[in-house]
Amino acid sequence: MDEQILTQGRFAGWTFAYEGKAKRLYRSPEGDRYLVRFKDDATAFNGKKRGQIESKGIVNSRISSLLFRLLEEHGVETHLLEEVGPGQMLVRAVEIIPLEVVVRNLTTGSLSRRLGLPEGRPIDPPLVEFYYKSDALDDPLVYPEHAGLLGAAREEEVVRLRELALQVNGVLQAFFQQLRIVLVDFKLEFGRADGRILLADELSPDTCRFWEAGTGRKLDKDRFRQDLGQVEEAYQEMLRRVEAGATGRVASSAGMGGGGR
Ligand code: TMP
């Protein structure tokens, strides 16, 4: 089932390269591109909680592609080359920088837990945090200065990552505001290619926190993390809204399709 070498169609000859918690990657024969296949598998707490979210792969691939395109239109370079059918994305090969860059507009999650801050307090200006990508160490929070010590990124790269993260935040905040969604926080990963830094990985309800404006209803992976129910519905709702926003049909997306059952 899980082929080591793809044998059919356009990607025949591409070889399996890597499997993460949410995606499988296949490398092009030239090594310059990857086919990313998004999985329905869901994990939380560094893989300690596991499950499946029906159609998540398709939803996350589509949302990521639309948001990457939006960012490209606003001058943020991403690894996206092409959306290639449900749940799949063609991307440029990059050298992933082993830092997770988190931007926070409202207090919640690990920030609230670590510092004892009440949930939902605005953070202005937004906070940018760096986590070292290491499953063995549980992705620890690090100072920007630690990035050099770890060999993760050079000082000037860290400055650039911060700048890019805030630029992404500005574009996404404006986009989601018109969809009546509060962009609470999100996680970015970046990669190096040809001396430039590109936005990589994904942008989806797995990697962002989305709260419905007015109601505060959570429309992201926290529904899975916290066993809140209606997980699939939340992902579908976000897909509906992002598609509406990306195609200029914002007004019709205001309803809560499906209601609060
Ligand atoms: P946190 O509050 O748990 O640190 O999460 C901050 C943001 O980063 C939130 O939008 C979820 C996202 N995130 C990931 O994408 N992957 C992760 O492994 C973690 C811990 C958080």
C-alpha cells in the first residue's frame, strides 16, 4: 500500500523520502521537488495522543495551498509549486530550518500554561517564539540566541524568520478577519533554497488556532486535543470559509453551515 517508489502516472519514479506525523513525502528523481501527501492521522502532545480525523488530509492540503497562494500574492515566498489533486501538494525541495516559529495574537495553549496567563488576552504587539524541532527533547522553547548554539540557524536568519513570521501574521490576520475568524496563534516552518528563506510545511487547522468571532467557538485541532467533539465539522467549516475568502465569496460564508448541533 505505502509504496517506496511510485509507479503510476505523473509521479512514476518518485521515491518515498520521509514520513512525519501528518504527511508523507516523495522525492523527485532530480531531488529538486517533493510530492507531499497529507494524512488523516492526528496526533497531539508529541504523539502521545493519536487518532484520525476524516478527510483532514484533503482539507489541510487545500487550506495550506490557498493560504500559501495568498501569501505569495503578498510577497511571502513559499515552497508551494502546485496543488496536485485532493490531499497532495507539489513543493520545492528546501533545507528545513529546525525551528518552529510560533506567532501569538491572544494568550492560550502552552503560553497560558507556562506563565499562568488567563486565556484569550490580546497580545499586542504579537509575540514571536522559537521552538527547537526535536522529538527527543519535546520541541523545547528556545531563545533566539540558542539557535546559533544548536546550529539551527544563523543570527541574521533568526532576524529574518521573525520578520517573515510577523509579515505572515499581518496578511493572515486581515484575511481571517473578513471571514469572521480570530487568528489566535499559529506555527510556521521555514526552509533554505538558493540562499533564500521560504515558508514551508503547512498552514492549516492542525497548525493554527482559529476562534469564531463573537462566539469564540474553536475551529481547529484543539477540538481533537481537548476532546471537544465535532472535529471533522470544524475542519470542514474552516475549509468552507477559506475557500470563500480566497474566491471572494465572503458574504455567503458568514453562516455556520450545519449550525451548532
Ligand atoms: P502551543 O500553545 O501548544 O505552544 O501552540 C502554539 C501554536 O502552534 C498553535 O497554533 C498550535 C501550533 N502547534 C503546532 O503546529 N505543532 C505543535 O507541535 C505544537 C505544540 C503547536
